[in-house]
Amino acid sequence: MASDSSFSSAAAAVDDPLPIRRLEPSDNAKGFVALLSQLSPCPPVPDDAFQARLAEINALGSDHLIAVIEDPATSRVVATGSVFIEKKFIRGCSSVGHIEDVVVDAAARGRRLGQKIVKYLVEHVRANGCYKVILDCTPELRGYYESCGFVEKNIQMAIYFNH
């Protein structure tokens, strides 16, 4: 697994008032799960369950990254996105990055934080040798993701389970 340190230090430059960092154990209390509920139904997660899931994710190393931006003025997480890297046999045992769960707090929109998160995740995928990065979005967000460099490709299909 390649490290994401080459661009995480650049993204967290000293002069950046809102640096990007990995999700931390204290982020449950800083509104991370509440932020996710602005994207999709997400009930509160008890701290023990949050810590256990974060430990599972962290055990995957650079193959699963949840990035956040915390507003130092409020100590709240105001933007997040995640990426996981799928190991493939095609293209000579290459890998693909999947971006998921990109959301910016409604009160923080218009500050290009979403683009900042997406760029960070794309660079993580590139640094880890993936041949492409993909994401799914609603038709309303097509233009937004095109502005981040994505092009429409294929059709998403899904089966949802009641869990």
C-alpha cells in the first residue's frame, strides 16, 4: 500500500485555515455523523460503535480513507468525503478508487470545500497507483462533478437492502 503522506502534508499546509485530515476518534463529537445525515439518512452513532467502525476502517490503511475538514472557529466537521481502493485482476492487477459520501455542511457551502475534498481524494487514488477513480452522483450534481474533472460514464445500478 502506498502512503498518502506526499499530498496530505501539502493539503494541510500551514497557511491553510481549513486543512484536510483523516477522520479521528474525536470527530463523532464534532458532528461528523450529523454532517453525513445531510447527505443520506444517518441516525446518531453511539461513541463505542463509532470507535469500533473507525478502528476497522483504519486497519485497512490507505485502502480506505475518510477525509474531513474541521472549522477551527466552531470545532465542527464541515466537509467530508471518503474513498476506498478496490484491488482488481484486470489491467494487470491494477486498482480502482471509489469516492463516496462527499458532503459539505449547508452553512459552509459556496467555499469550494467540496472541490477541495474531492481533489484530495483523487490525489490519494493517484498516489496509490489506481488506473481510475469513479463515483456515483445524482443528475443534479453532474455539472458539479464535471467541474472537478469527472466525465459521465455508464449507468449506475443498485439493489438496496433493508438494514
